[in-house]
Amino acid sequence: MPRRIVVIGAGIVGCALADELTARGARDVTVLEQGPLHAPGGSTSHAPGLVFRTNVSKTLSDFARYTVEKFTALTEDGRPCFDAVGGLEIATTGEQWAELHRKAGLAASWGIEGELVDARRCARLWPMLDAAKVLGGFHTPGDGLARALPAARAQTARARARGARFLERHTVTGVERAADRVTAVVTDRGTFPADAVISAAGFWGPVIGAMVGVSVPLLPLAHQYAKTSALAGPDGRRPILRFQERDLYFREHGEDTADGVGRIGIGSYAHRPLPVDPAAVPAFDEAPVMPSSLPFTPDDFAPSWEDSRRLLPALREARIEEGFNGVFSFTPDGLPLLGEVPGLRGFWLAEAVWVTHSAGVAKAVAEWLTEGRPATDVHECAIARFEEAQLSPAYVTERGKQQFAEVYDVIHPLQPLRRPRPLRVSPFHERQRELGAYFLEGAGWERPQWYEANAPLTDGIELPERDAWSARHWSPIAVAEARATRERVALYDMTPLRRLEVGGPGALDFLQHLTTNQLAKKPGSVTYTLMLDDAGGIRSDLTVARTAADRFQVGVNSGMDLDHLTRHAPDGVQVRDITPGTCCIGVWGPRARDLVQPLTRADFGHRAFGYFTARQAFIGEVPVTALRLSYVGELGWELYTSADLGLRLWDTLWTAGQRYGVIAAGRGAFDSLRLEKGYRAWGRDMTTEHDPYEAGLGWAVRTDKGDFTGRAALEGRSADTARRRLVCLTLDDPAAVVLGKEPVFLDGVPAGYVTSAAYGCSVGRTVAYAWLPARAAVPGTAVHIEYFGEKAAATVAAEPLFDPGMARIRR
């Protein structure tokens, strides 16, 4: 644990951090605030306090749940800091009504109480509603209003009682560093030595980051909030109302009531994006109201006012009495920025956090800082998730504005970014376009999902008709590509998968200590292994190829793995990201050897080039590193070469493959095939919240190889002791579809949730993986998966579903 911790910012996040840190034994904690305590003029000072716990992100739902629990227990003057008035989202269109069914499923997946209600019940919960316009709603009685400023004061008092210092009117002017580590925070009233600095400065985060050369990818944007004139009826106990089809929310201001007369607060995301330059925001004493409260722009609000009066006819007798444009932070993907910044030890972020998630975020960051890991998986929020190109001001601005515009939109789980694209492309991009690739996007990469050139392959394939939601970003062509891979041979663009080179004296010992499987094998070996945290949670899964005695090519999942390996590398060991300068083609299918062998003088036969081995070779004129791996369950290789030779490699394989019926195949087919084979995807099927035995990966743990990170935590654990398991499910009805994150019911009660799902061409039905209690992880167990309010029967299946004897891969 760092001895001296300085938190920049005494908004709701900074106060919660001080409370959570001191609760875990930190005593030298200083919170610096440029404004006065406890309404310093940032977003906390004007936040409407809405807390809706249901989110497509399990992590954000967990953060919000903890915030509710903590604020309910916190009091000021005998009053809780959370008012559980409930939440109500309404639908006036069929599309939104379907979306509320999906949200109800998410709530069940994450253990949040909620129910779908009809229009009459909506009107009873909110009597001002025009029930004739409403189809129904989603009611969550445990949601409500966080009283942000009282919560900040209450947490400050607790932290102070444990020794924390809160210093108001201390403007940070610099952060000192020595080499790659922060050493102090400089203010206009003195310098504060620090072993760890946490920037919780809200929309001023980019200003603080710039002081140490760190790009903090958030865009401050103004969001409109208005209060009506007095109305008869509001008493402050009605649920928060969200009308997401018009980007609106409503809350009663019961504290304004007098003789039964109150006001309605209205928030709108329907207006044009209004970016704010954080460096130009006035200081507290210079701001007309407060720094984060900008003048109201009535013209922007006019359409929302009309929509509000149509939904709530009583507002026709009211007027807008006051309003402001409040500044909030938006990131390129709409998620917070958490964790220690890569390349600068001791500099942490807890930014782009709304009141909804504030206590949960503070708990996670405090655990991370003091105990080495947060109990909640935070990979979606870690600052290291962003690629360098995603940190550019142009990208952050473009994506931040789009996140504002989409904050209440119905977003499909596969929905790609609209702009800026294309950003990152593989060397095969032009050939993929010629083949009619349908591109989705991930980490800035253009990734083919399927190819229109393969449409003729769908002839004769009988597939059930899909509903409109599951048909988005899906095509029967993906099924045809999967089948062609099983029957012939296909080329897959695997370039976006991140790869590192780890080399130097001590590289083997370094990787051995960080991973679970035995890597002490001769050069040319390839090993699947896991990286764990100290508690035994799965930090990542890796594919490690030993290309020389002291050099390894390591396939990882994200920039977080690069950051982790870089931080822990000892002197003499170099960790280098080789992804941008290289590319990869997966050549898979029963005709893969027929295609590749004539193109090389190297022996690609099974005896000479066994499964999970690697070698250098030439494919035509192209030097490649060939890894005999298959994540689709078929014979084949991953072929790596430098980016400049990538197009030549593609054309060589494509031309030679015509006689074998080669096709290009996309991620849709890849996901289908890997699920049939039982291969896990880190971040979707497993995270730090799961251990290897729960995830069905105990075979990748070699406790006899010596010590490694997480080994002590695994002692006494096994597949037999696991209380939950990642299990394979097949849907009983071949026409049934699920996509992921749906709740799984066991004996009529929500018992888990789906992680990944796809139609399996070999089994003729949807295959899903899900977390369930261990007692249900028995083949033949009957369960139900709820999809848009309908329960689809499913059965736990023995895995893998396809080629359990591995005969097709090891031929």
C-alpha cells in the first residue's frame, strides 16, 4: 500500500475514495480541492442524483448497487443519503417496449429487482402521465435519488475521523515526477509529497493529466436540466421517470413542496452536443453560478419541453422557471476511466464517474491501490483499454459527442461505431472490401463479420427466421462460412488479436512466474496458459510461442496485458508490442494442409509439425512464423508476417486455394465454431471474478511447476470445490436465439447468465455458455433462458460439442 496518497478533487468520487481508502487502513490521505468544501463547483454540485442500477455492463450495475447500499446506510441529520423512490422507464413504441423486456432480463441477470408493468400501473406510479400514450414500463423499486452533497459530507466526516485531510481552495498547478514515477502534487498553496496520486478531478481530468503528459480521454459536455414552476401534486415520492425515446428524464423536487405544491425537474439529452473546454472553465470565484453550471440555452430545450408537455399534460399549465447547462464527462465508449496510468507509476485515474457509480468505483480503486486487485472485474473501465489512436483529441471529441447523442439510445451489442472509420485496417483490407466484407469494429480495428461474396454458399442451408433484434449485424452467410470451414478451408484475418514479443535473459523465468502452465519447453513449443491475479482470478489467457531460447511471441487480449507485463518485467527483459507491424491469417479447415504444403519447402505434415508447435518458414516468397493452433476446431495454422508482406501472403494463399474451394470467413463464423469447440473468450466468458476451475480451465494450471502469481490462492480449490461453473448449453428449439447476458433460470428462479452465444452449424441450434451454480453443471440439466420476456428451454450439454477426441485438429 502506498504510504502517502493524494486525491485531486473533493467531489463525490474524491470524498468516497478517501472514505474507502481509510477504511482499508490508509492513514496518510490528503484530498485537495480547488473550490470550497463541499460544493466545489464540479459536476457533483449540480448532479440530479438519478441512480438506475440496471446496465448492459455488469460492472457498472455492481458499482451502482454498492452506491445504493452505501448511501442508504449513510445519513446526514438523521436522513439517509439515498431516497429509494424507485425508477420507472416507459415505452410508447413497440421498439422501446421490446427494449424494456431486454432490460428486465439484464436486471434478472445481475440480481436486481424489477418488473414490467402495464400502462395503468405506470399511471398509478406517475399520475401525471398520459397513460393513453404509454404501452408499458419497467419498474425498479430499489432505484432512486442519491443526495450527492450530503453523501460527500458524510463520507468526508468518516474519512477525517480516520485521519484523512481535506484541504479546500488548493488549486493544483503541477504534478512532480522522477523518471517514471510521481513524487508530489504542487498547488498554489504548497507542495504535497505523494507515493500515489489519484486524479478524481471530474471534467478537469484532462487538465490534470496534461501536467504529467498523460492523455485523459474524456470530453466535457453540457447537459440541460430545468425545473418547472410550482404544480399541485408532486410530493417527492414518485419514481424517477425516464422517457428514453425522447432522451428525457423527470424527477420530483419534493424538497420544494409547500402545501402539496412542488416542481418537476427535467433533464434532456435531446439537444445538440455542447462541448466544453475544461481549461477555459472559470474558477469558482469567477463563475457566475459555479464552474460546472453554464447558462441555460432555451432554444436547445424547446423541443424537449414540447415532448414533456405531451407526455405529462399537467405541464401545459406550467412554465420553465429555471434551468442550466450542467457539465458532465463523456468518454469514447461511455465508461469510466480507472486505474494506474501505463508508463507513469503512482498516477491513478478515477475519472468520468457519475454519482450513480461513485461509491462502487471508489471501492474498486481503493481495493486496487491497497490490496492489489478490485473484487469487481474492471477491465471494461481500465484506462489501459484504449489504443494510442483512441487517445487522440480528435478521436476523443468525435466519440465523446457521439456518446452524448446515444446515451439513451437502444444500442445493439454488436453495433459498431459510425465515426471515425476506418481507423485501423489490416493489410488485407482492400481484398476484404472486394469480397464484400461486412465490417464491425473493435479497438479501432475494422473486422469482417462475413463476406457477401459467400452469399451463394447459403443455397440449400435451411435456417429458422430470426427476429429483428437478433438479425441485426447477422447474416446466414456467417453460418455458410462456418460450414465451409468445416468442409473445406477458410482464411481468417486474425491481425487485430494483440501480440507481444518478450525477450532477453530471464524471459522464461519472468513468464513462468506470471502464468499458470508449464512454459519450460524447447524452442518451437506453443502453450496455452493463464495469467492470474493474487486472488486466483483470471486476469487474461495467453498463447505463448517459444521462438528461441530467450524469446517468446505472446498472444494477449488487450493493452491491459501489455501494461501488466511491462510493469513486472525485470531488468534485461524487454516487452514489445509487435501488433502494428505484423499481421496474421488463420488458415483452417480439413483442406488446410493441402493448401499450405505446396507453397513451402518446410514439412507441414503432422509428424514434423505437431499441434501446438511453431516454426519459421516461407509461404511462397513470404517469411512467416507459423503456429499450429486452431480456435475453430479444425486443422490449420496461424501464419504471421510483417505488415508490408501481408497482402502478398493473402494473395498467395487465395490464389493457391481456389482449387480447394477456399473462402474468406469472418468473426461470425469464428465465434460459432469456437463455441462448438468449447473455447473461452476472456472478458466475455471469464474475468478476474472467476478462477480457472470455475471456468473449466483447470487443465491449464500446473501447480507442480513451482511458484506463480495466484498459486497460493488456488490451494485447496479444484473443479470439485467450485460453487459455480461455466457450462455449455444448447437451446432445445432449433429456432430459438439468444445473444449474451440473458438470465438463465433454474427451477424457475434466476440462477446465472449467458456469456456468449451463437448458432452452431454442426449441431443445428444455438449454443450458449453461461455461469450457473455447480449443482446445475450436469449434462442433461434443464434450464430456461429469458430472451425479451420469453423463456426458451435449454439443456446443459457435455463439452465440447464438436470433435471431443480432437481427431480433426490432430490429423
